[in-house]
Amino acid sequence: MNLSSVNPAFFIASRFRSWWQARLRKSDTILLTQRNIYILPTKAGLLFAATLVTLLVASINYQLNLGYVLTFLLAGSGVVSMQLTHNTLRGLTLHMKPVTPVFAGDAAGMDVVLSSPSGARHGLGLKIESADVTTLTWVDVPSGGQATAHVSFVPASRGLHELPTLSAETRFPLGFFRAWTVWRPSGQVLVYPQPERPPATLPSARATPGGPAQSKRTQGAEIEGIRAYRRGDPLKLVFWKKAAKSMETGGELVSRDTSASAQHELWLDWHACGLLAPEERLSRLTAWVIAADRAGVNFGLKLPGVDIGRDHGEVHRRHCLEALALWN
């Protein structure tokens, strides 16, 4: 249920938060100063202040000199803790590392490097700046050193997404005050389509003219492409190198496809996905790209308006997955 539709206060707070965050400058590195750090008392701090008022009133009414000493001693401790809380963030540098592409439905991990040029920083928490996110990632930064905090989120869909707004906070040392900052990273994360599960069988390699004129179907024949495993295929044609890994991930076996008079090419074609909806076709093609890459064969990708030639390797795999993620 959407809380903003039933809670006016939540709706107003969300709109104000969006307006405020839109005014922040985007940057993958931010230096925390007194201009971008905010501090307010916590519930414990307000209760502490109420206790001080009570002690002060009692000391005045009963003329308790030791009461005055205790009241102002505690008040001084509270003021010092406020300064320490603010200084825990001030001077800290936050840097966002590049985010690795993920598949739709998987969590995208953001690695934030915190650097302290001076003393050690304790009790630092990072989270996504959202009303429904309360879990903090806690980290301590050594004096003159660095520490990395890992924050994750699940992108809504495939495509290129901006990184969410983050907040860093601390309540060190006594918890009477909360100091925090709001940060808008400028980086982006690429989200591939979610692979079809279970994956469909790879399409058969198709013959094209211009292949070798003479070639024998022997154990040493040149491999022109691949196709789905068929019952009765010789064991020598099975990709045993990829068999164990393929079975672990729920994939299917594939066989080498050789030809004596034509060159066989493996093309992952949009039109080979039948009558599926566009997003379902992208999911199937994504699964095929992963399966063909695991088989270690050359393959090409055909989408409406996009034609990627046959190749193999990690660079080619990323190129195809990027095309699937950004297709529209």
C-alpha cells in the first residue's frame, strides 16, 4: 500500500524531501563541511534536556549547591557531546565507486569510500535517503585512513538509472544529537533485462552460403556454430567443457554444429522469440546471450534497429547485454 495515498503528512514530507533533494548538486565526491552538515537533538537528547530543567528547578527551590554543580556539569557534557557529534562528520570525504551493471530484480551494490584526513571517526551510518528505508550500514574510519561502506538497492526496471540519494549520519558519542548530511551521487547504474527462467533452448545455427567448399565430418572438423543438444548426438560434439557449469545454473547442453559445404552461424534474433511481448523477448534474448557466452562460441544479436555482428568474449557479451538493456 502506498502510504502517501492515505497519510497526508507522509505525502507532504515526501514532496518536500523530493524538492529539497532536487536542489542538491550531484557529485561522486563530497567534502563534508559546516555548510552541508545538519544537527538536531534526538529523543534521548530531548529527554536529557528535560532532566536538566527538572534538576535546575529542584536546585533553585531547595537551594542545593551540589544540585547546581550536577546540573551545570551535565549541561556542559551535553554541549561538548554536540560539538563532538558535529566534528565526527566535518572534514570527512565521501567518494562513490563505479557501480557494476546488474540484472533486473537483483540488488545493485554501491561502494562508498570514506576518508578521514585527521582523527578516527566512529559510529558512521549510511543509507538510502528514503522514508521507507531505516537500515543503516555502520562503519568506522581509522585516523588518516579510509573505510568502505556497502549500500545496495534494487532498481525498478532495466535501463540506465541514476543512483539514489544517500545520507550519512552519526550520533557519536552519547547519542544526544544526530548529525547528518544528504548526498546525491552523479553516477549511474546499467540494469540488464532479467534472464528468462527457465531459459529456452538456444536456436539452431543457420547455414549461410560461402562456407568451406570441402570439409569432412570428422572429429577434427572445423566448428562452424552450435545448436541445441539432440538425442543421439555423438558425445564428441558435446561442449563438455561447459557442461558442469551449465547444469549448475539450470542451462541446457549444446552441441557443435559442423558443415561440409556451408558456414553455420548462430544468430540470436528478435523474430526467433515467437509471439512473446517485447519485455519477454528481451528476457529470452538475455538468457540466450548468457548461454552462448558460457558455451564459448561466436554469436550475433539482431534487434529491431540494432545489429551486432558475430563475436565472442566478455567484451562482446557486455556489448550485447547493454544493447538489450537500452533498447526501446
